[in-house]
Amino acid sequence: MHKVGIIGWRGMVGSVLMERMQEEGDFNKIKSYLFSGGLKGEKAPDYTNCHETILNSDNLEELMDMDILISCQGGDYTKKIHPQLRAQNWQGIWIDAASALRMDEKAIIVLDPVNKNQIEQGLNRGVKDFVGGNCTVSLMLMGLGGLFKEGLVEWMTSMTYQAASGAGARNMIELLEQMQFFSQKYSSQLTANAATTALEYEKLMTGSFNDSQFPKEQFGHPLALSLLPWIDVKMENGQSKEEWKAQNEANKILGTNKTIPIDGTCVRVAALRCHSQAFTIKLKKSVDIKTIESLIAEANPWVELVPNERDITCQKLTPAYTTGTMKIPVGRVRKMTLGDDYLNAFSIGDQLLWGAAEPLRRTLQMVL
Ligand code: NAP
């Protein structure tokens, strides 16, 4: 049995990964070792074939004893540990959730429903570093993979509506604390007239934004009852890094010879763990909508094409419907008034599953 070390298993992405590995019986196929900074030396949780003690995630010797390492620990850890392992000629496979190595030419960004061939060919020629893609990029390619495969996309924009969980567990909790802060105010007795009451509430709630007790240490700003149209650091060209990733990572995953331009505005919204995206897609040629729908729906088993009708859209093309599932609903598929070769679409995905943990889990299976 291969020895597989898992680092970052108790973090948010790591917990989802462990849950999925259990659901799929993956622990039966490996001898697993859990590594941690905070819990080293303690008794490991009871997973099948799991080494009984938690190992030290900074101990190079113990890490190098593994055939495969999966890290959900974060970019700083990767930047610190990965070069040291390779410098000491560790020949194992490194599978990572962090972005640190994504654009490294020796690494493959993994999303096997889209680039299985690239991963298989990489494994055959001895590639050893495999990195999960940015959550919105992976979710976009899961939803629209059929159009890219058919070579139909000339360029596109992706306007994202990203959940709090993408910023980490503490941010997710802070969003809930902000909501709780509002709910305390909501219990106030106000006038009976609906319009007046609504406006009074609005004043009470938005007045809270400037309350010194309002919890905003993580986001720095209110997210509940608001939104934040900036994610990650600024790039020289004025994009945020999250926006920069769309074109760069998507083209790397697709293995394009000629770059497909992709750009948009990435926005944090008060959803918990599902990212949504609105797309304007410039097609290379006009294609009838039925063909487009089939290409989208048949790209992989997880896409759920939602008819462009109001009721079903509000039911199924939502974070509420998608959260905690592997589904990738895609809807609002229609030609735009801009021209017959302009397509509108909207998609959702659980950013902790297909957006983070699942591509890593599936890469482990391919490696095994
Ligand atoms: P996280 O929840 O902050 O966990 C990271 C580490 O924090 C844990 O592995 C653990 O390491 C340590 N930790 C300390 N106290 C803890 C506690 N009370 N409970 C749990 N863990 C604790 O990190 P994450 O959000 O999963 O992100 C990990 C990596 O995945 C990052 O590189 C991130 O960019 C990437 N990623 C994240 C998302 C996302 O949605 N968050 C999506 C895609 C990719 P020790 O056991 O070693 O102490």
C-alpha cells in the first residue's frame, strides 16, 4: 500500500477532503498518515489504515518517508516545505490545494473531468507536482467545459459572486456574526406601518456598519447586507489577483495553444460556501441554443442544465440548492441581444467540493 501523508486535514478544505475520502472508501486503498503543526504527537482520529499518531508537519524526514503528500495547509506552508523536500531529492507525488505552485511550469493544475489526458500524460512523463485550481476557475470549467472542448469560445467574461468560505473559516464565521449582530437589532419594536418599518429597519441595520462593536476584523468591512467587489491583492494592470487567475489558470488547465481571453470582476457576497458566476461568452460562430445546451449538459455527469424559466431557475440555480453537493447547475443559457454569437449563462458550484477538495481526491486516485 502506498504511504499517503495528509497535511492540513483539519482545516476547512482538508475536512471536506477527509469527508469525501471516507464517503468514497479511499482510505481502504492507502496507508494514511496525518501531519499537523498544532496537533503533532496526539492520537490520530480513527480512519481506516491510518497511522495512530499525528506526525509533525515540519519534520522533513517523516514527510520524505511518504510516497504521496496531499497538502491543504496553505501557500506559506507549500513555499516553505516543498522546495526543501525537492532539494533533498524527494521523488514522491505532491498534491496541493494552495495556489503557490499553480503556475510553476513543472506543475499541472488538476481538474480531471476537463484535463484528464493532461494529468495522465504528466504522470507518464514523471510530473510530480499536481495542484488544484482556483475555485471559480475550476467551477467555471466544470460548468462550461463542453463549450471549450468544442472550441467554441472566442473570449468570455466571468462576473463572480463568491461565498465567504473562499476567504477561510474565520471569515465564514465572521459573516454569520455580522448577521447575528443585525438580528439583535431586528428585535426592536418599530412602527406598524410596513413601509415606515422597512425604512426604519434599514436605517437601524445600515447604521450598524459604523458601530464600533460590529464584527469586521476578518473582512475589514461589512459583508452581510452588502458585498465586496475585490478579492485578493491588486495586480499591476488593475485586476485583482482573483480576476487574473481566470484567464491564466483556465488556459493552463485547457492546454490552449492560443490564449482564450477571460476577464471579469470578482465579488464577495454573503453566501456561505457556493460560488456563483455570470458569463458573457463570445462564440466563434453562431450555434443554435439546443446544440449549446447539449454541449453544456453532456460535458460531465455533474452538470445540471437548468431551463431558462423563472421558477426552476430560482429553485435550482442557487447556492441554497447546490450547497454541500457535487452538482454544477448551469442555467440562464440564452443568446444575448448583443448578437447571435453572444451567449449568456450562469452557474453555481460548491467551492469546497469541486472548487477545492474533490479535484485533489480524484488526482490521488489517478496517481494510485
Ligand atoms: P484553514 O481552514 O485555515 O486551515 C489551515 C490549517 O490551520 C489547518 O490545517 C491547521 O493546521 C491549522 N489550524 C489551526 N487551528 C485550527 C483549528 N482550530 N481548526 C482547524 N485547523 C486549525 O485553511 P483552508 O481554508 O482549508 O485553506 C487551506 C488551503 O487551501 C489554502 O492554501 C487555501 O488558499 C486553499 N484553498 C482554500 C479554499 C477555501 O475555500 N478556503 C478553496 C481552495 C483552495 P495544523 O493541523 O497543522 O495545526
